[in-house]
Amino acid sequence: MAPVIKEFIIDCFDASNTKASMFFTLEMLAYVIFAVVWGSLSDKCGKRKPFIVFGFGGSAVLCGAYHKFNTEG
């Protein structure tokens, strides 16, 4: 899955390999850090679905932000 996402970023946003790799690395780093936080919060709340939807939504926002900042520079 990871190589597909990187190629998607390169193709859709006309990004360089370095920028796509940096974006993917930062996204995965945030995932690793916040998986523990969101996991413990979802265990306390007893609901997982809102946290999963929030995570996918955050990823979509990051992709959109990358596109916006890539076209301005």
C-alpha cells in the first residue's frame, strides 16, 4: 500500500520523489505517535468508529493541504 500512496502523491500533485517521501514519512510518523493516544482514548470511550473516521478525515485534510501548499510555492 505504501508505494502506491507515494506514487499517487507524485502523479496527482506533480510532486518530486523527495517531497512525496517526506510527506509520507511525516504522515506515518504522526500515525505511529497518535495511534497510542487515540487507541487509549477510544478504549476509555468504548467507541472506535469516530476515531477511525477522524483519522481518515485528518489524512484527507493533509493531502489537500499538501496540494494547496505545493501549488502556491
